[in-house]
Amino acid sequence: MQTIKLGKNGPEISVIGFGAWGISGRDWGKTDDSTSKKAIHSALDKGISFIDTADVYGFGHSERLIAEVLKERNSTQKPVIATKAGNNFYPFLEKSFDSTPANPDYSKKHLIFAAEQSLKRLNTESLDILQLHSPTTDLLEKDEPWEALEILKKTGKIKHVGWSVQSFKETEQAHILDRHSDLIDVIQVRYNLLEREAEKVLFPKALKYGTGVIVRIPLLFGLLSGKFSKNTLFSSTDHRQLNLSPEKLQNYLETLSKYDSFFEKHKHYSKAQLSLKFCISHPACHVVIPGIKTEKQAFENVVAGTISDIYFTDFFV
């Protein structure tokens, strides 16, 4: 497994990470905690040293599962864990939802409270990375979120400041990095073979400032694994029924077909492995965080971090 420093200020991590939304028990259909924990163990055993989660994933369930696994391993070699805050789910505890309700709260009071709760769930004295969880541009223009992060860092409750850029706002929000580059250590960006807006403005700025870049949705919710067709349907408890609706799925598949010859040329690797390698091949990107729900997925994703015979220079803007 290749490793890399997460930007000029970040820690050394594996280039393949573990996306922990899918193990949360919410928004991805039914999950089994035993299977999820085995997936985390397997990923760590195979060299993955970076886990990305959020407080809202399963209303804290994802964070708790990660902490349970780390306790079971009882090792001094712990992965870097990045979590997120800004969606205030606490009023909805003990209530039932098919999907997680949105309740953005980037006030200083809430962000500090949320960080303290994540510290407890992850059973740690300091969060490795705390990211603002995809706030709108209007919210990012306010002072409170940044003041909260400054306080949390000064008091030692977080080691690195992160910001998850809102999906499809990669260019609109790029100026925020200019404004807060001294505070922001890491950004998280939606980026994959079919969604590449970040290449235009945001990635050049990240390179300029030495900002660490975490790539999310690298497999486009599984579509780039090559396992979906235009007839694929998702359950009512799976967010992909909206994010990969029949119309969207058809459009994505048509665009993906343009890469058939590339996948065929390199068929000794899976489509998922090639898609992951594409992301981390961009000079601005450091780590990719595919969702991992099983030991098999962990094994397949790790291979992408060992590919050294394929280059994507001609692909990038």
C-alpha cells in the first residue's frame, strides 16, 4: 500500500482510505454490525490507515463501531480518523427515519458540542481531523464555523481543520480556500471519473496552498464498479434511489461507456480499482475514501493503492 502525507500539514496516511458512511446502518439499506466490523479489521490488516466518518452517520453509530474495532485491536498503531460535524441530528434521536433528515447547524455552540460528542464516541482525547460537513456557501461566508474550528484547535480537541466541499459547488466555493487557507489543513471533495468540476479551479488552489485533498464518492455510489445497469433499482432506505434515480443512472452509464476501451485495455484490474487509481493519480489528490461494507470490498480497494503501471496524465484538465 502506498502512503502519502495529507498535504503540507497533514499526517502520513495510506492513499486508499475507508469510507464509513455505508456501515452506519442508515441511508445504505440494511447493514450487519458484525460484517461491518470485520470489514474495518480487514481494511486495517491490509494497510489502510485512514478512516473517514461523520457524527451524523447512523446518528453516531459509525463512530461507535470504529471505536469498538480499535478497542478490540488494542494496538498502538491506530489509523488517522477524520470525522465531520454540522448536521444537528440530536433533536431526532430515538425517532425513526428511512433517510437521515437534514438539519444544518454551523453555529459555534453546536460545532463545539458536536466535536465533544465525537470525542466521546471515538474514545479519544483529540480528533485527528474535524471537517465542516458540506455547508452551503452562505454558511461558509459566516465567521462562526471558522471561529469554532479555531477554538477547537487551540484547545487541543482537534489536530487538523477540515472542510468538506458541498457537492456540485466545487467552483462556487473555491474562494473559501483562499480566505481560510491558513486555517484549513484538509478539504474533502466529490470527484470521480465522471464528475470532475474540481479540476478546474479548486484543485489548482489546493496545490497552491499545499492543502490535503480527500476524495469522496470516487466510485459514484458504486456505479463505477461496473455492477449497475439501467434497470438497477434501490430500496426505499437506500439514498441511491434518489442519487442514482433511473434517469441519472441512464445518463451516467452513457457517459461511462466512453471509457469502455480504456477498461478493456486494462482488464487485469477491475473497473473499481481503475476508477480509484484515477482519483489518486491527480497531483492535487492524496487519499480516496470508497465506501467499504465487506471484507471483499476492502481487499479489492486496497489493490488500487498498489497500481504503478497505469498513468492518467492525459485524462486531466
